[in-house]
Amino acid sequence: MRPCFYSDPFSGRNVALKQSAAQSSRLLPATNVWLARYAVDGTTGGNNSLTCTHTAPDRPTPGWWTMTFSTIEMKTKMY
């Protein structure tokens, strides 16, 4: 999984930045790499274990990654 960037269609702002993230497993569980928080830390400078998140291969079901927004914002666009 590459670094995540969820942009607000109205402002272009990264709405995933610094949100709470979790995942079912890590590719290398005994190390401090491929953590869920790397997907929302704002770092987009590469595709490696310190800037991306990665779940373990299917064991026994596919891995999952989730993010929880800290606030709810209503957006409307006027034409």
C-alpha cells in the first residue's frame, strides 16, 4: 500500500493527515516498519518501510487498513 492522500475535493487539503489509523497485521511484525500511522503522517517521499504501510500476506484472510476521522465536516459546493 502506498502512502495515502485523501484530498478534499473543494480545498485540495489532505484530510487523512494525522488521523487515527489501524491495520490487521504488518509485513514484518517484529520490527518498527510498515506501521499504519505511516499512511497518514504526511510523508510522501518514497515507497519504503518508513513511509508506507503494508499488511502481511493473507493469513488466513486478506489484510485490512482503516482510518478514523477525528471530526465531521459538511461540505457543499455552490455553482
